Amino acid sequence: MDLRLDEKKLYYHHVLSVWEGFCQLHKELFDLTCDEYMTLLASDVDKLEGMLPLKEEIIGKISELEIDRTELIEKLNNSKIFSKHIATSGDLLLAFAEMDQQAGLPALKNLNSLLIDIIHRIQEQNKKNQMFLNKAMLSLREIKQGFTGKKTYTTYGADGMTRAVGR
């Protein structure tokens, strides 16, 4: 029985390292998303273009970690350490909840809460970036129309799609 407990502890530490990696990579992505906004404000297109490969690299690393998480769940299910089948990250967190509480500091729970918070911040920052880009595109369209002398009004149809009406 002691052997199974040691095996659970090893898996627990593996899960912790995966979640730490998720937190670190998502923090890097958040920082880059904030830098992206500042770059948009500065209208530095060259710097903005240089940020795209960095974002893609971070997202690629997150995908690799996701594969690790999936493989870890598969190993746990094959080991039969837990009586319940683990299908999702939530199931994984529940499986280790007791061990996490016994550790004195619920590291896994705290890391998961931190990860959720960072993801929400990334989503909010992406919305700000998108609004800025939408406003910039609208301004550019208006400037372009000023040069051509043709005024176009944009309306929304019943299907929610935009339609341009020219004058």
C-alpha cells in the first residue's frame, strides 16, 4: 500500500509541474498581449509583426504541455491508482484534491486558480486589443473614403452581418 502512495505522490508532483508550466507560459502570453496593446498604441507595426512569432511560439509550448497533461491522464487511468476514470482536467484536480489538502498548502488548487485568473486577464486584454484594432480600421476606412470622395455607411442586416451602403 505504501508503494501506491509513493506512486500517487510522484504523479501529484508531475501534475504540479505541468500546472506550473501552464501558469508560466500563460503569464508570458499575458505579458506579450499587454505589450501588444502598448505597441498598437504606439503604431509600431514592425515591432507588432515581431511579436506574432513569439505568441505562436508560446501557444505552441502550451499545446505541448496540453499533450503532456493528456498523456499523464492516460497513464493515471492505466495505472488504476484511482477508482474513478479521469477524463478532464477537472477530474484530475478532483483526484488529487485530498492529497493537495494534506500537503498543508493546496498548491495544485492555488495553481489552478492562478491559471484561471491569468486566462481571464488574457481574454480581457485580447478584447481591448481587438477594440483598438476595430477602431483603427474604422478610422482608416473613413480616411480612405475622404480621399476618394465616396461616403459609405455601414449598417447591420437581420442576420447580424454588416452591409455597406454607398452614396
